[in-house]
Amino acid sequence: MLSASDILKVNNLTKYFGGLAAVSNCSLKIKKGSITGIIGPNGSGKSTLFNLIAGNLKSSDGSVEFNNEDITDIPSYELFSKGLLRTFQIAHEFSNMSVIENLMMVPGNQSGENLLNVLIKSNLIKKEENAVRKKALEVIDFLNLNHLSNELAGNLSGGQKKLLELGRTMMVDAKLVLLDEVGAGVNRTLLKEIGSSILRLNKEKGYTFCMIEHDMDFISRLCNPVIVMSEGSILFEGTADEVKKNEKVIESYLGRSNFNKDKI
């Protein structure tokens, strides 16, 4: 059972690929209203853990609780409707659609998806479409993407695509957003803007975030706590400063001589 302050609890989660455990007896908690960082060397199981939580992979053992509900192995499209969303290191935009059209595609169960409704409920469809467009314009304004609202998503830079992915989470009632390397391939200026948007969503709209990231400056600015993974398990949890000083963390990053506190 989750405590009142927790939104997610992972209990001894394990995933085998053949005889290899990519995630092994992994347990953690995410507090409501927090921005939690997950770091670890390449191959430590971070993305696999996200895929298990978000229903993109089925677990070999263990369980996941979200908002006091067992969601173990529930597929991602069902978790989406419950408010658990996941973004990817490589943005998944509709490249031949505009920014605003990408956002308007997000809300599910729109009346216009039913062919019969198109024929007999055109007024209802129009009303819903106007409401979704209004919401999309609010999201675009929040993310300072007004100048790109009619631009094809495929023409956006890597950082702009990451902002669009963030915007897509705002089109539904997101309760927990899993961000997979939101800073990967993004220039410093846009990364700062993405970080500011995440902080605003957290503080102004109450979003809870859990993010995988290698940029320790970015993690330090946004995240508390920071969870360190190694060999599929949780190695350490603490503040960013505590992580940088922890001997086990330093050793897990290939020894002191290769340890970089800025890129971890």
C-alpha cells in the first residue's frame, strides 16, 4: 500500500532477457509533487525500468503500484488514461503534421473518431475540436512555442521536439510523467528552457516527474531526490550533492579517474 505522500511504488521489480537480468529486485518510491532523477552508467537498467513501469515491457517478477492501484504489466495505453505518461529519448512526433495538430491528436475518445458521429453529431465534434484547439494553444503559449504552432513537427530542432513531447503530456490529465533523457542532443539554451518548463509544470500545475538524465548540472537544478542505478538495481538515493560524494557511486562510474561529476 502506498503512503499518502507517494504516487508510485516499485516492489522488487525484475526483468530477464534470456538469462540476463536487466532489472533485478529493484524497489523505489516516487513522492507526489516531486521531481526525481534517475542516473546510472549505460546498461544499468534505467530505460528498462521505465519501460516496465510504463507498460511497454512485461515484468519477470515484482510489482508496480500507482495511486494505490496495482498496475503491474498493464499496457501503456491503459496507463495513459490513468495519468501515467512516458516520453522517449528520441522524440516520437508526427513529422508531417504541425505542432498544434500534434497536440490536438493527444486526447483520446474524441467523438470524431467514430464514423457514425461524423455523420450525425457534427456539432458535438466541432465543439470538442474547438475545446481541444483552445487547450493546445494554451500549451503552446505555456511552452513559448507560439512562433512554431503551424510549423511541421518534422522541421523542429531536437530540443523543440522535446518541448513538443512535454506539451503532449499537458494535453491530458498527467499525474506522473516519466522523462527519458529529455536533455539528450539538446543545446544548452533550449535545455535551460526545457528545465524551466518542467519546474513550472511541477510548481504551478502539480505535475510529478521522474527523469533519466546524464547531465548532472541539469539533474542538480531540478531533482530531489536522485536515485542511482547500477547493474539493474538501486545503488544509492540522496540529494545531488550526496550522490556526487558517495564512494559507491564514484566506483560504479568506472573508478575515480573516469568519474565526471558534471556528466554522470
